[in-house]
Amino acid sequence: AHKSMRLKDYDVGPFIGLLMTILCGAVFFLVQVREYYWNSYSISDSVYGSVFYLLTGFHGAHVVVGTIWLMVSLARLWRGEFSSQRHFGFEACIWYWHFVDVVWVSLWFVVYVWFGGWLYMGWFKMWDGDIY
């Protein structure tokens, strides 16, 4: 969407790019809601549950804010408020989403790989259960 806007294509490229990104944000949030519904633990079960819901909940809130911001940018694009040189609001939204993406990669590693047991179970199997 950003590349199309910079190339003065205001007809198709930015709309498709923004719609696809909005769709991806909505799907991510719906998958997170589904995961919360089917989890076998709650926020009050353990430290892991508390940390899991705190970190992924804050990230989900930022995804919702970013998706709303994308919808506002789509409305502004539809109204013709952006040009190839004047689209700071849209560019700020892009930077926000890059930040949310980098945070998600870090959270995924910490919450799902490290605390979630993948690394721990590999380490546990490597030492034949004698972890101490």
C-alpha cells in the first residue's frame, strides 16, 4: 500500500494493501480470542498463565488499535486526503505496525518457545529428566 501510494497509484494498490492488512489484523485477533477460549489454564492458575495473558493481552490490544488506525487510514485514502508526498498519518501507522510486529516476534519466542515448554522440554529430554 505504501509503495503504491509513493508511486501515485491511488486507485487499486493502496486499497488492496490496506484491506489485506486489515484482514490480517482481524484474523490475528480472532485467532487470539479462539486461543483464549480453548486454553486449559486461566490467568489465576499460575505465574505462566498470568504472564501469558498479560503479554498477549497487551499485544492483542495493540493489534486492535492498529487495525482501527488502518481503517481510519483507509477512510482517509478513500476521501483523497493522502498524496504521494503528504501521507504522514499513514506512514506513522506503518511504523506502529512494524513495532507491533517486532514485539510479537519477541513475545512469541518468550511466551510460546521459552516459557511455553518447547525449549524446556528439549532441555529436559537432553538431560534425561535430571534438570538439576
